[in-house]
Amino acid sequence: MASVALVQGRHQAWNGGIDFLTEVFKAILMKSAYAPAVTADGITTASEIVATGYTGAFGGAGRKTLASKAVNRDDANTRVELDCADITWTAIGGATNDTIGGVKVAKEVTNDVSSIALAFDDSNDVTTNGGDVTWSPNAEGFLQT
């Protein structure tokens, strides 16, 4: 799996409940065992990584804000592509490590259960070791829908 649009996020985007370009969306590091349920709502904190230097859960500093967001129209492939700048988490792991399986993109609302999950970008597993971890959406964005 490369990336998947989550039903909750699509529903909110298409009915005017969220605006990807103007609102704050966060990148959340998910464990390798995480398998997105495309119809699930909110954020499953239990599936977020646990590692030194990464503070997860609602409002946690480990959740990074997406910058340079873009929505591109790709007529050749009959889709819309969501993109953002690369994000780097500095010095994650070391004393406590976890394996990252991908990045969930969500809009934090008032708590994790109420937050709006937009997409999950699956990646090759990366085990934290105290070094930096960078999420680089592919050239066609982190989501093609």
C-alpha cells in the first residue's frame, strides 16, 4: 500500500468541514503494525510510535505541522494530489525505540477521538535509533485520489 484517503477526511473535505490549504494539519508517526481502517474516525493513539524524543498524543510536539501544502490537479492520471514539504523529526529513539510504518495526516480538533484523519502514507519500515527521520512525500504528493 502506498497511500490511502480516509473516509472521514474525504467526507469533511467534500462537505466543507475542512480546508486542507488554510487549516493546520499534522503529520503523525505510526507504528509498523498499524493498518489504517479507511472508515475509522479520529486518531488511534495506541498505534502512534513510542520513542525517545517523540511526544505523541493530542497536542504532542512529535506531531509536526505540514508546511507548503498544495492541491494539484493531474488530468493525465485523472486524480487530485495532496502534497507538502518534507518533514524531519530530530533525534528520535536511542533509549526507547519503535518502528515507523508510515505517516498519518490529520487535523487535530479538541482531542484525538474528535480529530479528523485525512490520509495515511505507508512507507518502508524505519526503526528509530536516535537519529533524524525524514518523511519525503513522493513527487506526486502524499495522497493521490
